Amino acid sequence: MKPRLFSIVHDDDDIVAVNKSSGLAVSADRWNYSKRRLDTLLNEVIGRRLFTVHRIDSGTSGIVVFAKNAAAHRRLSIAFETRAVHKTYTAAVYGVPQWTETECAAPLVVNGDKLHRTIIDRYRGKKSLTRFRLLYSAGRVSVIEAEPESGRTHQIRVHLASLGLPIICDPLYGRENPLFLSSIKKGWRGDPFDERPLIGRLALHAAKLRLPAGDGSELLLEAPYPKDMAALINQVKKQASPHQHKRVDS
């Protein structure tokens, strides 16, 4: 059975929102000309040409919104540009922060080096801000909620790496190595030669979007975690200290 590449989580007269899998590009760009893209696949399912409103990295799973008409596309594009859209991501990282909440405002230059990475540059970089909240930590792994106020390419990945907390399986800003349960669970006694990774892709998920609807109200869109991300978070939560559960769930 082929893996499911996306599922529709919201569909109305103006927009369609989907929960996409990791490894699927949202649309074509200068470095990705694959025919297997979310926009082309979704056009076939919906039966009409859709308007791309925003993008997330191909390695990131989670929610993406498309407009069905020019008016909705214009309204949502302005909302993203004016930061009227509230975005919430969940990331699993290597390292345990000493803070419960923090923010990073390092200015960013997109496509700043030969690897097309986003880099921090105090002089040439554009203003960027991401707010972070620690959810759980166990062993050398933490689960962190990220709320980017600006929307620079790779912003969350770069800001977390700059804090000494690279996202798991990030080949550009950290290490591509998969994560195993033995890295989290105390006293793990399994067979190291038989152990399968909990996650082997970029551990970043676009979980929620709160955006203005056409009638002036707000629309909250949520994308459930895929199996690998859900399993990772569940294991970290199970191994986390009791005070973390009390703090996060309160």
C-alpha cells in the first residue's frame, strides 16, 4: 500500500486545507521541480486549479491552505503578509533547554550560502521572531511548541539551531541521524541491532493555523500528528518528569 501523501481537513467555498506528509513539496520552486507536488495532486482531487497561499518546507508535515478563488487568495495573501495569521508548530529537538518559554529574534538571510540555507546575519538579515515553549523533555530530547511571528524560509529550524537545539533529522542545520527510543527511555534493554527508529525525517509539524475567514470571523485549522511524530511525542511525554506534565497541561 502506498503511503498517504495528504488528507483534507477543511473544505469550503473559499479554501481547502490539507494535512500533508513529510517529503512532499507544496509547489515548484527554484530547487524542486518534482511532478509529485501537493498543488498538482490536490488540483486533481478537487477538480480545479487552486491558488497557492503559503508554503511549508517539503520535509515538514502538517497544515497547508489553498484558495479556491482570486478573492480568497488575495484576502489570505494579505493576511499572511500582515501577520494576521497565527501559526503553531511542534518540533522535536536534540537538547534540553533551561527555559520554559523564550523567543529568538535573530535576523535572517534566506538562501544565504552555497547550500541554499537560511543564515543569521546581524547586518543584512531581515527582522524575524519566533516564540518557543517547552512542552516535554526526556533524555537528550525535547518537544517544543514554536510560534513564528514572521515567515522566513527555514525560520524555526535556524532559530532553534541557534539556541543549541537543532531539530531531529535536520540535514541542513543539525544531524540527519534518525532518533531511537534508546535515546529517550531510561534503562532501555532492547537489542541495539534490532531497534527501529522512532522517526527518520525532519521532526517538525505545522499543527495549527488561525486565520481570518471571509465573514470576518476567525477559522482555526488543525492537523493531527502523523504516526511517527505522534509516537515520538508520546514516548517523550511518557518519560518526562511529573512537573513538566503539570506545567504543560495547566
